[in-house]
Amino acid sequence: MAEAAPFPRSTPEAEGIRSSAILAFVDAAERDVHDLHSLVLLRHGRVVAEMYWEPYGPANPHMLFSLSKSFTSTAVGLLVAEGRLSIDDRVVDFFPDEAPAHPDDRLRAMRVRHLLTMTTGHDPDPTGVVLQSGKSWTRAFLAQPVEHEPGTHFVYNSAATYMLSAIAQRLTGERLLHYLEPRLFAPLGIAHATWETSPEGIDAGGWGLSLTTADIAGFGQLYLQRGVWRGTRLLPETWVAQATSRQVPNGPSPNPDWEQGYGYQFWRCRHGAYRGDGAFGQFCVVMPEQEAVLAVTAGVSNMQAVLDMVWEHLLPAMGSNPVPDDPAMRRALADRLATLRLAPAAGRPGSPLVAELSGREFALADNVDGIQAIGFAFSADGGTLVIRDDQGSRRIPCGYDRWTLSDGSPLFMRGHPGGSVASMKVAASGAWADDQTYVVELCWPGTPFRRTLSCRVEGDRLIVDQRMNVSFGPTELPRLEGRAIANPATDADQPN
């Protein structure tokens, strides 16, 4: 297993944690939440647990979603330290060419601190309207009505974080990503960060950053160390304290860790902890009292359940002194971590239909994914899904009882964030649920998304039922239907 650079390794027991507690966490994760992708646990600045569920691995940058916000906040802290920005600066003053000609009093009262604390005065969150507005998200944000006096009303607002990124770019003349590279990423050893941009060429700020799990852990360790990294101060200690303390209330919430207060793009947690987090289970949890950092990537729908497992299994196991070594339990933990994987497609390796179906192609009715045809091929090594659209055909090998990694495509990912990221690689597995139904699991490492295709063949008809593991919309997706093409070589372009 690759080491989570740049940290030294230690045994859990040497850092005051029993290996059995970490094993209990893994058991609970696989039993109760599923679709954890990776985890790095640091104690006293050392790696005590590192785990990846195949097909995810240590080299995979993972979409962070709103965990990106904490990095944007850090950039603001750096700009403040450089004297280029005050959090009491008015937002409209940065955008005289984008602001309304006669901004109302509430918009004029909006300060950088209100963007940081999600207290811009908007109600409801304007992010959806801003993103659908066209080419200028900045202009659209400034055009939205401000219903409350800034500073008095908390509404989670990703567009507010985008405005922080836009302010940073106005001040520096460069993308947020490039501004952070020498000041944060390079010192922490973060080498391959990417950030999605707006139509204006501005980093999204509130989402869109992709990093490895070790990168997330390093970021948390920097905050745990109050802004000092390897003896060099990167962030002012006062900024770290302010950003991670409760600046505004944000409750009530049915999820207890979402009502502990909000800082500067960081959430307060129970047990004296704080975190950055992103949709579907992307976490950087800092536990100052335990001198611990937990980095997690995932594809889960219940994020509170992940934190509950941390508080139940890991937090109480962190003692102040080393515990007796337990070589047998350490070996059991190491053996378990070495075999972690997401469940591949479940079922049989073959069906009486294999010989008849192999090489066949089915022309599909019009669909939102733009897929024109689906075909199949089978061999002793497993199946292959053949997908054709207006850009040509792609073959996706589907291992039986294993994940097979290949070049992917944005097919099946249209309309999902990170579709361009998903075009790089796809992991797939396939199995027969019954004699007529071939099930394909598609997983895009680097994203939280899995897609299940249940492909049922009824004579010359193909019916594909689809679902996602997580989604911002429905997880049950529209059915695909098609008819067999008699001779794909000549009939591929004929209508259904």
C-alpha cells in the first residue's frame, strides 16, 4: 500500500489507538454506509491508518465538491495576510463593471465576511439561478435580490464562495488555483490539483477542486498545526482560529453536526472538532483535542452516518498515551485493509444467452445520454460493453467478480458534475443476475459516482434499467430501450 506522503507512518497503538477500533470502524462502514472510497487517519502528524476501496487508490484525485470551499477560504486568509484584502471590504467595490448601476442598500452593505460566513442576506440560496444565468456568474450574483440585512441570516450559498474566488482573481490577475500553488499546494506537496472554472474563466471556488486523500489530510494537518508547516508559517494563526471557530449559528438541523455553527467556510462539529466537507461524503475533519486529522472520500447519501461512525469508533479510542502493542490485531487490520473493494456486479459468470448475444448491437430510442446503440461481447475473461454515440464506439471491459479499469467517456455521466473528469478512466464489472439480465457496474475513480445498468434481453428487444449510487437529483434514471440491429455493419445508422 502506498504511503500517504509526506507523512511518516506509525502503528495505531504507538499513537494511542487500538487497531481493533479502526477495524470496528471498517466493519461499520462496510455494513452501514457502503461506498467509502478512501480514508487517511493522522495522529500526532503520523499515518496510523490508510485505506482505499478498489477501484479507488492513493493516486486518484477525487472530486471534493464543497470541501473546495475551505481551500477558497484559505486563499482569502493569505490575501488578508498579504495586505491585499480586508474581510470588511464591500463586495460591490470589486466589481464596478459588473454591479448594478444603482445597487440597493443591502447589496452595498454586503462585505467579504458575509461571503465567508454564508450570511449575504440572500433567501433562498441563489446558486441555481446564478449558474443558469449564462456567461457571467458574477453579474448574475450581484443582480439577485438581497432579502435580509447582510450578517443577520445564514443560507448555505455556493455562489457566495464563487464570489470569493472572483475577488481573488480580480486582486491577483490569476486563477485561484495558480495563486494557491506556490503558497499552499507546493509546500504541502500537492502536485496535481485541478479546479473547474466558470464560463468567465474563474475557478468555481465553492466546488470543483480535485485532490488526493493524502492532499486533504495534509491540508487538515496544516490547520491542526495552526498554520505552520515544517517549521514555516504558511497561514496566520489568527486566521486559522477565526476561520475554524463559530462565527455564525447555522441550526437547527436534523443532523447534529450541521447545527454546531459555521466559520469561514468551515463547519463546527461536536466534540470540539471542525471540518470542511463536500457532497456525498468528502471530509477533512480536524480534532484538535485528539491531535488527529481524518480525510475521507466517498459516494454516500448519508454524510451524518459517516461522522457518527467516527465519533462512535475512532474518537473514543484515541487515548493520551500509547497502548500495548497487539501484533495479531495489527496483522488482522493490515490484511483487511489490503483487500478492501467496492462490491462488483453480483451474479453468475455466464448465461445461455452469451453465445447469441455476443457481437449483437441494439439501436436505442432517443435518450438524454445521447447513446445511439449498445452492444455486447463475451469471452472467458468476462464481458465487454460496447457503446456508440455520435463520437464513435467505445468498448468497456467488464471483469467478472472484479473491477477492470479502462479509458472511459462522459457517456452515462451527462448532467452529472465532473462529467469531464469521468471521461478519463472508468472501472467496470459485469455479471448475470439471471439467464436474461446482464448487470454492469460502472465506477469513475476520481468521482463519487457509480452507475448500475441492468440489461435485460427479451428476444430482439433490450431494456436497460439504470440507477446511480448518489445524485443531486433522482438516483433512479430513465430506462433505455432498443431493438437488435440485424447487421450492425450495414444497419448501424438506420432509425429504430
